[in-house]
Amino acid sequence: MTRYSVSVHITPRRGVLDPQGQAVGGALRTLGFAGVRDVHVGRYVIVEADADSEQAARDDVSRMCERLLANPVIEDFEIATVSAK
Amino acid sequence: MTRYSVSVHITPRRGVLDPQGQAVGGALRTLGFAGVRDVHVGRYVIVEADADSEQAARDDVSRMCERLLANPVIEDFEIATVSAK
């Protein structure tokens, strides 16, 4: 067993309303950042877990996203990095 | 002016309590993911903004993090990617 660190991006699906992103975008423009066109706010989750291989760690975290970390109705997830510790 | 997409990772500082990460780790183990050792939950923010250059876009978003997006007392931020659209 090796310890792996797996990072995941969880983002609102395209086409789903993203009120948090809209609020942040409006706040940034109010602060003077006039160039801001669009903002999306998602989650960045880092899971440190023991697994037999890098592929097993990646598969485990995909299942964690499907079962708990992401809401598949309104969110997409993407494994960003997998590294042995 | 070019449109850039800048993504940022905002994470709890090492040493700062991360109750959300602890709760998610506990929930994953309860679901049967026995290999989970540690979980950290942060935010993943994508800013689409007009800027004169890639460096200017990066600098703008760093300032946005300092002023609004991240809480410097308890969070670190890191520009993950900058790409022209």
C-alpha cells in the first residue's frame, strides 16, 4: 500500500445557474476590477488515501466523487492530479 | 485586450483547523472507503477577464485573491492555470 494524494476539481455544470459565481463577479467589478467578465466557483478537494497503485487511487477517488463529493445533477468533477507521497 | 481564463486554488493553511475536510474524511470512511487518511476542502475559482497580457491577467487575479477571494488569515491561494480564450 502506498499513500497517494489525489486532487479533484468540482465545478458547476455549464448551463446550470451559478449564483455564487455571479455574486463574486459582481463584487469584483464593484471593487474596481472592470475587466472581469465571468466567474465560476467550485470546490477543490484533496484526498490522501492508501491504495495499491496510482490507478487504484484514481478509481477510488472517482467513486468517492460519485457517491459523496459531487452532486452529479448540477456538478462535474475532474481528477486534477494523482501523486505518491 | 485579450480574454483570459485564470484558475485559482484556495486552500486552508496547513496547521489551521479544517473541520469541513475532517467531516468529509469521516463520511468517506463511514461509506466504506477505509484507505482515506486525510481530506482537505478548498475552493476552485475560475475568473474570465480581459487583460493586456498573460502576466497582467495573473497579477489582476492575485490582487482579486488578496482583496476578496481568499481570507489571508486562514487560507493560501495559488494561481493554477492562465490561458487565453
